[in-house]
Amino acid sequence: MSLFEKVSTLGCLGGSLLLLGVTAHASDYGKEAKAGSGVAEVTSETRVVDVYKSPTCGCCAEWITHAQTHGLISKVHHPSSLAEKKSALGIGTQYRSCHTAVDKQGYVFEGHVPAKLVTQFLANPPEGAIGLSVPGMPAGSPGMEMANTFTPYPVLLLMKDGSAVVYAKIDQQSEQY
């Protein structure tokens, strides 16, 4: 188990109650969302992602809420080995975080990537890319909000050859939305 998986399993237990509600919404994806539910209504333009995470990670549940609030519908999975799943998807250990989202075309979104950047990427995927990553768990990133704490962070473009380049820099919390 990687350090990030240990942190997400042990350090994010505070959000476990939220996980129950998010999992209920996620299991109903494809159905019309109730008004005011915070979950996007499924349309032909809706982006659906499969999210692979630990069943006890609260910050992952918070990211799923962020994603759903911003138009991404999430179906949650709890693989027996997140590390094996990430390896199978081509995500290098240096680019990993606590959860991985995968769209229907196989593009990966590792960690606390802002939903707006997921949508931007999917609208025009760069040639040779497998997805985006926010390595680690930066304070203040979507799902990692803590009071008024924010740490600027890069969002990396993951390439098929195993390399990565900066796709975007998030210098202020407001840039994530």
C-alpha cells in the first residue's frame, strides 16, 4: 500500500458519513437527479466517470461530491488493490493520489483534479495523453478543503510514454471552479 493510500485510508475517515450519501447518489447515476440534490442531471452531454477508491476515504467522497456538483456523474468502485488498478491504467507511482477516475474512453484523472479541468481535457484530449493528475493530496484542492488552508499545486498531463508535463497551475483556490 502506498503512502497516499495509507493517508487516504487512515487520515480521511472523518468524511465516511458523507461517503454513504455520495455512494447512494453514484449508484443511481443514469437516473434523473432530484432538484436541489447537488447531483447533475444525466443528459447526452453528461460525462460519466468510474471512480476507484478505498471504501473508507472521506476526501475521495468529497471529491466525488465536487465532481457531481460540476457536471460529472460518478460510479464508485472499491478494488481490492488500488495500486494494481493504477498500474494497469498506466499511472506511475510518482503521479498517484488517493483515488482514480476513468471516463468511458479510458482517460484517467488521478487525485484531486478540479472537475472543470476534467471537462476541459475531455473536450479536447491532447495527443499522446492518458489523462491528468494531481499527485498527493494538496490542501485546499477539491475534496481537500480545510478551513482557509490552500496550497498552490500543478495539474499534470500524463503521457502514454510515462512522462508528465504541467497542464495547469492552480495558484488560488478560486481557480478550481
